[in-house]
Amino acid sequence: MRYLYLIAVSLISGLLLVSCTNTAYNKTYIANKPLDLLSFTAFGNKNQSWRAVVKDNKLSIDADFFSLEVLVVVSSSMLNQGISYSGTLNGQSILLNIEKKTCIEDDGHENEFTAKLSYLGKIYSGCAVSGAIDVAPT
């Protein structure tokens, strides 16, 4: 019986260690990586349909306000609480800001980052997650 107790304690300790490690990783995602290695997926919220993926300083945008998916080379800079990606599309400035601020989707789902996409004088609000997430083929 004591043997089973020791196994259970070991398994629970291991699970707690993994859980704490994953939480710490998410909290330090921005701080511990060089800017050009960070990647994010941002998406529209509040009934605004857009999706932006940043990877390797390239910004891919799929949105209702573009007829096709566009790809923009961007430069990145640190903000006080996040990161900013800026580039030029059709001679116009385009900017994606990712802020380390909880974002709640229309359905109540919480995301770690808030996103704002600015283009042609309009600001599109949304949420973001760390990592470049591919779209599932349909």
C-alpha cells in the first residue's frame, strides 16, 4: 500500500511541476526571445473579421477589407507592454500592435494578448495568441 502511495505522490508532483513550467513559459514569451524570432496570430473581435499572422518579420493578413490575402515585410519594436510590427502596403502604413493585456472574445474565451491592426486610418481591434497558427485546410 505504501508503494502505491509513493507512486501517486510522485505522479502528482510531476504533473504540478509540468503545469508550473508551462505557466512560466507563457508569461515570459515576449521577454525571453529576440524580436525577430517572435511569432503571433491575431484575429478580429467584436464582429470584425480579420486574421493576421506574424512570423520571421513577415505579416500575413486575411481580412474582409482586402480582396486577397496579403503579405507584408515588417520591422518590429518593443512597446512598454508588448510589441509593434510596422510596414507598408500599397504605399500606406500598416501597423499591428500586440499588447500583454488579457483579451476576451465575444464568446467569453480569454486570450493572453490584445491586438490592434491599423490601416488606412482605421483601427481593427482583436485578440492574439503566441505562435504562428496555420489555418486548417477546408
